[in-house]
Amino acid sequence: MKIHVVVAGFNRALSTTLPSIEKQVISPLRELSDSCAVDFVINRSAEPIYSVWSGEKGSAEYELPTLPEGSHLLALEQAELDASIEDFLKHILGLAAPPTERDHTIVVNLVRYLSVLERAINVIDPDADYVFHTRPDLIFL
């Protein structure tokens, strides 16, 4: 049985979440299958962040921690990602302007995340029997 784990999304603090992802997701799946690929598709930003949703502000973690042995990394820079979705985002926002700053932020982050997932799809082994996806900002207990 071939399993492919794809950790995809924005890096807030992967050094904090990675131990639980390794312990609760990657290790059990590797024990289940002798063929378990692991890919990280991470977008990151050296610029300060502010979330109108959560109130989170400051700097997200830019440097990535040492990833599990045998895993692969595709690192995406936020500025490059934003440039690649700029026209599509303008089109979406031109259809109906979000009524609040919070709604605008949600739309922008959703399009960013979908763009990351689009890149993640390209790293998935088409012969995998199972694909497990998680975000890099989740802690598993």
C-alpha cells in the first residue's frame, strides 16, 4: 500500500507544530506502510503579518525546521505567490467586493491557500493508494 502525506499551507511556526505532525501523522502512517512519501508545500513570508480574523500580528516563522528524514520540500515565497494570483484575485474581488476588511482578508487567504493546494496536487504520487493532507499550522494531540 502506497501512502502520500502532503503538508501544505502557510508557515506560521512549523518548528512548534512539526513534532506533533511527525508523532501523530507521519510516524503512524510510516508504520502502516513501507511506502509512505512525505511532501511539504509551504508558503512563507519574511514580512510582518496581521490577521483581522484572529488578531495575530508580528512575524511568522520564516526559516523552516529540519524536516523528517526522506521528506521533500517545496518552499513558496508569499510575494511570488501573491504575484501569481494577482489577476485572478482582482477578477474575484471585482465580481463582488467583500463588505468588510475581515471578509476581504478571508477571500485573499482562501485564494492563496487554493494556489498552494494547486501546487501540492502536482507533487502527489499518482500511484498512491491513499493521500493524507494536513496544514503545517495544526498541532495534533
